[in-house]
Amino acid sequence: MEQTFIMIKPDGVQRGLIGDIISRFEKKGYYLKAMKFMNVEKSFAQQHYADLSAQPFFAKLVDYIISGPVVAMVWEGKDVVLTGRRIIGATRPWEAAPGTIRGDHAVEVSRNVIHGSDSVENGKKEIALWFPGGLAEWKSNLHPWIYEN
Ligand code: IDP
Ligand code: MG
């Protein structure tokens, strides 16, 4: 099944949104396959956001990500990359629909609470970067109540 990398950014941690965010993915029917609470090194944040290194906001973005601990996770399930992005909401919180994480909990694009992989390919890269030791192997006993196959 498909996997995505999800990170609760430092503002999400400081504001006490960890439980709310995990609940949304859990209740949807996705499986948590890895999770760690950690401080990120500057060079690691730069590597994670390497594709954005030419953007004018890159330095501020890196400072934001290293401003406090983050929660890094891997979630698995059918179409979890795209559906995860829809659960998260638009990058700019003022464009994020109510009911999404950013629509409900964020105001500024530079304080938008959460990261989610934008493609299956990038998800694989991010998971390898953040969890080089691999993931947990498990399947819920409720699986047939959530998935047809
Ligand atoms: P995404 O997080 O929705 O995938 P990206 O375009 O990949 O959005 O940008 C990564 C992160 O960079 C955003 O989540 C946001 O925190 C930050 N960011 C994006 N655009 C801006 C901007 O115009 N100003 C400041 N920060 C930005
Ligand atoms: Mg992105």
C-alpha cells in the first residue's frame, strides 16, 4: 500500500495539535508505520527542503523547521499521499478549506503547522531520509472493515 511522510512542524507541537493531527489520520483508516519526536539539524532541514533552495523564503523556512521539536511520521493506506494532502489543506492557510488541518488551525503560510509529501515518489525519498532504519510491520485486525481488499 501507498505511504506518505507527514511532519508536524514546531508550531503544531508548541500549540498542542499533535493529538488532533494524529487522530485525523488514524480515524480516517490509515496506519501509522513510524513516528519520532526530534529536533532537526539545520543541514537536515536544508536537505529535506532542497527542492525549495532557490526560493526567497528558503532561509526562513529552514529556521522555522529547526525552531523546536517536530513529530515525523509515516502513514500508510490507499491513496494516502493525495488524500493526506487533502486532509492537510492548501499550503496557504487562507486558501485551505475549513475542516482541513490548515483550514482549522493556521493563519500564515510560514506557520502552517504540518508537512505532507506531494507525490508517491517524493514520499519514498522523504521516508528514506527521515527513517533510514525502516518502518514497523503491522496490519490492523480491523483492516477488512476499512478496506475491501
Ligand atoms: P507544502 O508544504 O504545502 O507542500 P511547499 O510549496 O512545498 O508547500 O512549501 C513548503 C513550505 O514552505 C510550506 O509548507 C510553507 O511552510 C513554506 N512556504 C511556502 N511558500 C511560502 C511563502 O511564500 N512564504 C513563506 N513560507 C512559504
Ligand atoms: Mg511541499
